[in-house]
Amino acid sequence: MDIDESAVRKNGGFLRRGWWWLKAMPERLIDNVVKFAHKVEKLGKDDPRRIIHSIKVGLTLSLVSLLYYFRPIYGGFGSSTMWAILTVVVVFEYSVGATLGKGFNRALATFVAGGLGFGAHHLATLAGDKGQPAILWFSIFLLATVASFARFFPGVKARYDYGVLIFILTFCLVSVSGYQDDEILELAHKRVTTIIIGCLTCVIMSIFVFPVWAGHDFHNLIARNIEKQADFLQGFGDLYFGTKGDTDMSWLHGYRSVLNSKTAEEAMANFARWEPPHGKFRFGHPWKQYLEIGAMTRQCAYRLEALSNCIIPDMKEPSEFKKIITQSCMEISIESGKGLQEISSAIKKMTYPFTVSAHIMKAKNAADDLHTALEAVTLENTNILEDVMPAASVTSLLIEIIECTENIAESVNELACFAKFKGADTAMSPEKPTRKLLRRGNIKPHHIENDSTHALITAYATSAMVE
């Protein structure tokens, strides 16, 4: 007769349950090791540069630790060599910009705070035994208060927050130390020198050995975020209006990562400002413009989130009203998606997006056609709540997306001019872009009637409900 193992473990005595626990331990340990190995493999495959970064950190620490065994230097630095190792641990970051920012903050803060701390200590010594505590207390209170308040300034918080913390710490340690003036000078010299050695080692290793540029990652992040929204718009029309089935739904929720990308974008922009010119990114590259593009991209993503909520699992047979707006709405969605796709491609290739205006004009023409169709529609025998209102909401959101796409395109055009993308000089000419638009047949400059279209749909719905 077979006995249920779980029942035995549950109803058995303490010794028996302990035996089953010990018996299952190797199996559980193996399962945990396998799961951990899968996580490590996935982490490495997602970004192989993480493995290289880990090796770089280990190699840098090994090189700096050799100072302990290099006798001429060891005799000169003594136990202060530990500050070089500590500097590598806290300064070496994943990207070049982050490493440069932290290294600069730590070296400058240590140097300035060490000098001020020595001055405060020397001044307190001259005041005698009675005046020394008062001067030290006041100097620490004053500088710590001013430095802490400075951290609330957005510019200081973004770029120099770590340096301010190191400044407060170093100043307090030096000023209240019990050493004599000559001993403090020697201690400060050793500490500053070892910290500079650690910072320089990190910077050299970060820049010249498989560098990870924050600016390059930031550039690609903005392009990918726009591309995700383009994929959604190009697939939304077919899914919502049911023109064809789509088995690949990977595009449906890709845009959601854009909604929470503000913190990452601001951090990467800050790191990118510290980096020297590299690749196609010249000195003074307009990283601030990327933040503006990212903000407009998130505004568009909010509209996409609202459109996504309009998709329900069991889509009913399209109503007459929905059939009337299908063609125009699908064209708006597809052309807006194509425009965003062109923008993303232009950012990746660092070229001026000449063809985006054509897609935006087609989307505007489709919006005008939609307005014309709505003027002739009748809503007799139509269920307003189930048929008209959901479709009217989708229509209004799509028209707003045209405006979002146009705003993103204008920001990218400014970026192309500021960063001198390929073809930007031609686009800045006052004659050539105008000629290019006039050759596009039915594409003519005009403004879509966003508010009037939305008001027209609302008026029809309201009147039908009253009737």
C-alpha cells in the first residue's frame, strides 16, 4: 500500500518530519542552484557588458591592491593605501559618465574639504584649549548646514550630490582629528594622493577597456521608446477594428516601459554630460534636447495607454458607426506609426528625418476625411453607449496622437540641427524643404480640426441620447 509522502510529513512525529526535511534538502539545494544559474545566464544574455564590467572592477581592485606590496610606494603611503581601494569600490560605476562624475566629485570634495578642515583645525589650535571646541563646533555647524542646504538645489542634487556628502564627511574627520598640524598635512597628502590614484585607475579602466558610454545608451533608449510606440500604432488599427487577426502580440504592451522612463532618462542624461567626445557624439552634445523628446514621448504613451484600454478581449461585430470611421482611423493610426518609425530610424542613424512630414500630412488628411464623414452620418437606431461612445473615444485619442507625433518630430528636427545630424544643413536651408513638400501631390499645408471633430462626435451622441 502506497503512503502519501506529504501526509507522512504532516502527521508524523518531530523526528520523522526532520528526516523528510533532511532527505529533501539536497534536491531543494540543486533546484535553487539551477534557478540561480538560469538567472545568471539571463542576466548575462540581456547585456553581456555586465560581465565585462564585473571583470573590469575585479581587475582594477587587483591592480590598486598591489600598492600594498610595492615597497617603495608602501613605505610612502602606509595604511592610507586602503583609501585607494575604497575609492575604486565606491567610484567605479557601470558607465563612463557615472565613473567620471563620481571620481571628479570624490577627488574635488576630498581636496577642498581637506584644505578647509586643516584651516579650521589650525585656527582652533591657535585659540587655545578653551576656544578650540567652540571654533570647531561652529565651523562644523556652519559648513555642514550650508553644504546640506546646497543639496536641495536641483543642479547640485543632480551632478554634485555625492561630492557634497564626501565634503561634509572629510571636513568633519580632518577638523576634529587629534593630530598636530604637521601630522594632518602628511595625512591629508597621503589620503588625497591615494584617492586620486584610485580615481585615475577607475577612469582609465572605464574609458580604455571596453567602455560603456551612457550617452550612447541614452541615445538608443530614446530611439527605442519611440519605436515601441510606432509598433503599437501600426498594429492597433487591425486589432481594434478587426480587419485581420494578429498572432504576434509582442507590440501590444511594449510602450508601457516608456511611462516610467523619466528617472532613467534624467540619470543617463546627467552621466552623459560628464563624458568626453566619443564616436558621433561631439563636445557639448545637446543632451537636454533628448530629455524634451523623452517628455513628449511619454505624453504620447499616455494616449496609447488609453487606446490600449479600449481593446477588450471579446470584440463584437463592428457597428455601422464603427464601420464609417474604420478607414480614416486606421489610416491615422498607421501613418502616425510610420511617422514615429521614421523618427526612431533617423535618431538611430543620426540623420535628418525628411520623410516624417509626409506621414504626418497623410494622417491629417485622414483626420479631415473623418470630419467630413462624421458630418454626413446619422445615428438613428444606434446604441450610443455601446457603439458610438467607445469609438468616439478612440477617434479623439487618435487625433491627439497626430499632434503628439508632430511635436515629437519638431523636437527631433531641433535635435538634428543642434547635433548636426547628416542632412541637417540641407534642412536648415530656407528653400529646399518647401520645394520638397510641394512635390507631394495631395499633401498641402493645413491644420486638422481636432476640437471640431471631437465636438461633432459629442454633439451627435448627445442629441441621440436626448431623442
